[in-house]
Amino acid sequence: METDTITAISTPIGEGAIAIVRLSGPDAVSITTQLFQGKNLTEVDSHTIHYGKLIDPDTKEVAEEVMVSVMRAPKTFTREDVVEINCHGGMVSVNRVLEIILSKGARLAEPGEFTKRAFLNGRIDLSQAEAVMDLIRAKTDKAMSVALKQLDGRLSGLIRSLRQDLLETVAHVEVNIDYPEYDDVEEMSHEMMRQKTKEVHAEIVKLLGVAKQGKILREGLATAIIGRPNVGKSSLMNTLVQENKAIVTEIPGTTRDIIEEYVNVRGVPLRLVDTAGIRETEDIVEKIGVERSRQVLKESDLILFVLNYNDELTDEDVKLFEAIQGLEYIVIINKTDLEQKLDLEKIKELTDGNPLITTSLIEEKGIDELESAIAETFFAGDIDTGDLTYISNVRHIELLKQAVASLEDAMEGLEIQMPLDIVQIDVTRTWDLLGEIIGDTASDSLIDQLFSQFCLGK
Ligand code: GDP
Ligand code: ZN
């Protein structure tokens, strides 16, 4: 298929210290190199950035100082050769760069044409591919809608804009290093770098904050029902399964098939896993002591602690309260249809602000309240998948954590006035890490691995 080379300003007009003019198409590199004074861009490695000057072909004068990124097909946004020219952000200079590019035979892109090309060339990025996998595994409608959002490119869009911020900072510093005679410029880039790293850091920390919810949506909330014998644990379990759609998944391939039961409670998938005897634990403290049982209970995301309204508080109940301190739990006082023997004031004290629900499972009372409490514990009310970008993928979370760490290194370096070209190493590393999420710097083997998973699940 014959295509021409298109170009456009790809940053919002009038915003930011640096603007980008992007070219895509077979002549992207050759057009740029004709105008670029610095080196021959047709000979540079793909995915590299170069500082130089852009020459006006009419006047032969230097039009702009620029940073040029050369990215060759197919690992580019459009899968075509792409060049991004970073220049100063003012209207006049950006338009001048665009005009010069147009005069050399590139065509002005129609609105959305880069994206259209990316689509037509079959480009789908890693996070989008992974979203497809998540869709296949999605346990509830809400998990499904999170995956759909990701497929929609929300995460990719956010990561791209964070990378862009970092790239601009690096570009700015590079330019300043070439002009060390201006001391105040050095000062300025220090401040700019601090500002930008702080902003990007805050964004990623925010993303990680909702990651836990995403993980739960995807994998289910590991839930343990605990309490003394006969308080109603099995009844609670049956109620939850009957009231809600139970999802049973079998994972073959292990010596014995592991059965996980999923119960969908208001869009929150509860995963009732029968490992290490967490699921229905009555004499756990008795058997292994508070410390060990704490370890076991820590493996669950949520503990449903059932007490008997018709019974006095025992030492064992108190020990269970001790074992779950600091963990996520809901106290359920069951059998309210019977005579009260439990000291509610004492229970309130022990419950320490955690949700406390009264039920009569036999009379089917309090179940709605319990389900609301379960949903609220983790999602502070309704999950608004419209407003949040959930990160539900373990690989993404890991990379984001590394990105935070490397930004913190950069921030520390700035704090102690380390030279900017040193600090920049950490910033560039962050840029790389974020790139791995969307597949820009991922190695081939990683891509192979992910796609083979995808095909398997298809
Ligand atoms: P577990 O040993 O903690 O699993 O308790 P079970 O769920 O097996 O229940 C023990 C007994 O209590 C059973 O006979 C249940 O029918 C009964 N039970 C459960 N919930 C209630 C309730 O809300 N009220 C009354 N009166 N009995 C209940
Ligand atoms: Zn039981």
C-alpha cells in the first residue's frame, strides 16, 4: 500500500515549554535530515534522540534548536517511520518548523490521522493486548469494564503523557548542557526538573493507589470466614453463594485440580480459596497460636469474623480479635433472632471502628447490609470505573513501582544539588520503565511471551 508522509503539531498549542512536530510515513527521516544540521539522521539507530539545528531551506538560516527523535518502523505509534521534532513551545516557532517540514513534501495530517494509521496498520500496544487477556478472565461486569477501558487505551494514554513530560524535561536539560554559559538557565532547569519529577511521581503514586482495587477486580478478593464452631460460618458461605452468582473456575494442569469459588458481591468478586485452611477457620488460634494464625490470615484480603448473638464472649473470640488486628475485617453478629447474650458494648470496643453487622441468616436478615459493607470496605462506596484508571496487571504494577523508585532517586539527587546530567540518568530510566508498560522499550522475548499467553487464552 502506498502511503505519503504526514505531519502535524502533536502537542497542545500554546502549552508547555516545548512543542512537538511529528512526522509519520516513508519519507519522515529523509525529509527531516535535509533540514537538520547536526548529523545524518538516515544513519542513526532507531529510537534515538539527537540535538541539532533546523535550517530554513530558503534563507539557509538556523530556524530552531531542536531535539529530534528518530523511530523506525515497525515499533512506532503508526508502525511507520516516525520522527518527532521537539522545539520551543511558542506558536511562532512551532508553526515555522511545521512550515519548513511541509515545504519539503510532507502533507499536513488530518485530525486523528496518526491514530487512524496506527489502527490501519494493525498496531495494538502491550497494555491493550493485556487488556484483551483480562477481558477473557474478567470475573464480574466491573472487572470487564475496567479491562475495556484499558483496551480503550486509557492507561496507554496516561503513560504516554507522563513519558512525554519526562522526555521534555530531558530535552530541556540537554539543550542547556550545550549552552553552559548561561548560569541562570542551569538554575531554571534544576527547578523545572524538580517540578516535573514531582508531578510525574505524584501521578504514578496515584495510579498505584488504585492498583489494589484493580487487582481485586481481576483476581478476586481472597476471603476467609472465621469464628468459633456453630456460629454460622457455613450458613454465611451458603447464603453468599445462593444470593449471588457463584463462579466456579477449574484450573487444570496441577496434580490435583484446584477449585476456586468466586462469588460476585455487588461487582466485587470474592475468592473463597481453600488453601492453608483459611476458608473456614474455627479452631485456628487454638491449634497454632495467635502469631501463626495471623500469618495465615494475612494471606486473605478480607476476613469475615462471625460471632454468636446468643452466646457470651469467650477467650477464643478475644484471641481471634487479636489475630485480626490491623487486617481488613468485618464483624458479623449472627443469630439475632435468638436471645441476646453477647455484650454488644464490649464487641464495639473490640471492633475498633471496623464495620459491625448484625444478621439472622436463618431469617435472611442483615444480608444486604453485609454486602454493602463488603463493597464499601474496598471501594469506598460504588466503584466508579468511569473516573478511575485501574491498573490491574501485575507486570504493570511492578514497573510502576520501579518507576517510582527511580523518580525518588532523581528527586533525592536534585535535593542534594547533584549535576543535572547525573539526575537525568534516573529520569531516563523512568522513561524506559514506563515505556515497557506500553511496549515501547520491551524486549522481543517479553512481547513473544505475552502474545503467546494471549493466543492460549483466546
Ligand atoms: P459453623 O459451624 O460456624 O459453620 O455454623 P453453621 O453454619 O454450620 O451453623 C450452625 C447452626 O446454627 C446450624 O444449625 C444453623 O442452622 C444455625 N444457624 C445459622 N445461622 C443462624 C441464625 O441466624 N439463627 C439461628 N437461630 N440459627 C442459625
Ligand atoms: Zn461450618
